Amino acid sequence: MTEITVPTFSSNSGSDIQANYVSELWKKIEKNELRNEKAERKVDLLFSEYNNVLAPYDKKLGNARCAWVKHLLSFLTAKELKKDTQNRLMQVIEHELSDFYQLPFFYDMDEVHSLSTEYDAYHDKVFRKEKQKALDAACSEFENAMKDMFGEDIDLPHTKIRETLASGNRFDLESLMDSISASFFEHHAEATSEWEQSEDEWHDFEFDYFDSEEDDALNIKEMFRGTQLNKMYKRIASVIHPDKETDPLKKEEKHRLMQTLAAAKRDNDVMTLVRMFTKYVPDAECFLDETTLLRMEHLLEMRIRELNRLHRDIFNNQGFKSIVWKEFSATSKKKTQAKMQEHITMVENSITTLQKRIRKLDSLKQLNKYLKSLSLRSSYL
């Protein structure tokens, strides 16, 4: 964050209360910016500690779970495998693979993709007939829908339809529907004319809408833009330009300030521009009339809301980093370390359990016993 102190406003236009309110908003903004920086450091520090201390253990557990799934896959090709056992085993494997993709940070994803490919190949082989029937039904339903829309005589690309539905790609399906529609209207000019006539009925329709916060921000920037912003920019530049400074240290500082000012102008950063204006330009308050203060007030209130949203996101919307924060943050470092040690113990016990389970499941008989125990606990099935 650029070090620019909070501006204090006074007004010669009789709007002292409004000017004081804007000054309070600036103070709140600075307070919230410092709060957010502190929150970022706390979350980053804990995540760094997780990577150094716990991540190696979690990776080991991930490897153990991959070895467990690989062991389960080895039973799928057994000739003595009964249908009921096969179905339950496949559900267990699918559950495990689903977990891998939901928490990819713990696993070697090349190994996970390899396991998934092996399982998918087996699944396709077992359910080939069922899949073909389902695809036939989907193609028939899609083509009937197109005929209902464009008429029974429409020329449909049957092979393309089948390939697209088999891929399961929603965007390819939308593209296919667009191409079918375009092809139809290209060969049916009268239908195109009727369609355009029906579209004309909406041309003069006025839709109601709500202004969004983004619209407000844009409008405020538009109001500040132009002569108002240019005047601010020129006045700031005239005060802080490094060419007017003879002291080498002060010259370097003003050069840095000019870079900040140039970036604010380039990015339409009204907040930084106004903040620098009120800090560095003598008698800046004379420039800030009631209209300017009102616009600033609105802009600063939006900035406070944005900072509050960012604060929530720091803790809750950073993916795995947020998961780590929720799991291991505590009111003291000692409590955090206790949580981490508890996690290490749990991981080590889980690895030991998986290794024992792999050694124990050395036959279809043992596999059946294990799957039945899952059925009783409803862990997977």
C-alpha cells in the first residue's frame, strides 16, 4: 500500500459537517486498509507454516490413499468376482476418486489421472451396452426436439449430434444447436422474415433495471474525469515534480511520488489522486466545493464496502489457503501448534490403517468382508 496519510478537509463553502464526514471516511478507509494488510499477513503466515510442517504428512497420506485405490482396482479383473461384489467395489472406487479430485492439493495428480483412466476403461467395458442405449435415447430426444422447433423435414447432422452428445461438452452442444438453427434459416428465407418480424415487437420495449455498485463507481469516475481530474493532476505534479528539488534524497522521494501519480492517472484511480491532492497541494480545501465533497463521499463509502468484502474474502474465499486457515487458526500460537500436532497424529494413524488394510485384503473373501462392513456402516454405499 502506498504511504499517503489520511487527508483532513476543511471547507470555506459552509459545508463543514460534510467535510468532516468525508475526513472520517478517509480515516476509516486507512484503518480498514491496515486491517486487511494484517489479515493477509496472518493468513499467509499460517499457510506458509502449513506448507513447511503439515503438507509433507498430507502428501504421504495422499500417496497411501492412491496405493489403496490401486489395490482395489486390482480386484476388478478377477474372474471369480460376482456382480454384486463388483457393483459395490466400483462404488467404493468412485467415491475415493471423487475425493481425490475435490482435494487435489494432497495428491500426485498424474497418479490420480492414471488411476481414473484405468477405472474409466474398465467401466466403459462393463457398461458399454447400457451407455449405447442411453446415448441412443439422448440422440432421439434431441432430434425430436429439433424437429418440433424447425419442422419434420429439417436435415439433421446425425453423426455430429451423436459425437457431441457422447462428449458431454455443454459448449459444443450449444454450438451445434446454433449451427443447426443457422443452417435452417439459411435455407428458409420466409421463416427468417417471420422471426425478424416477431423480434421487431421488442425493439421499443423499455426494460427496468437496478443500478449496480459498478455503475455508481463508473458514474462517479465520469463526474471526476475531464477538467476536474486534470486540474487535480496538474496541481499535484507542479508541487511534487522532482526537477524542482535540489536535495538528492527528497528528489528521489518525489520521483517515487510522481510514479504513483502517473499510475493513478493511467488507471483512473480517483481515490489515490484525491488523496495525493489533499495531502500535497496547499489550500486544497478551496478546490473542494460541496458537489465535489458529495461525489467523494459516495466514492469513499463504496471503497469502505469494498474493503469489508475483501476482508471477508481474505479468510473465506482463497481456496485451499482458506481451508487451512479455518482448520488451524486459533487464538494463540500454542493452540495452533496443538491443532497441527493433532493433525499429524491423525494422518500417521490413517496411513498405518491403510497399509494394514492393503495387507489384509489379499483375497476376494477378505474383500467381500470389507465391503459388507462398509454396507453396515453406510460409509460409501
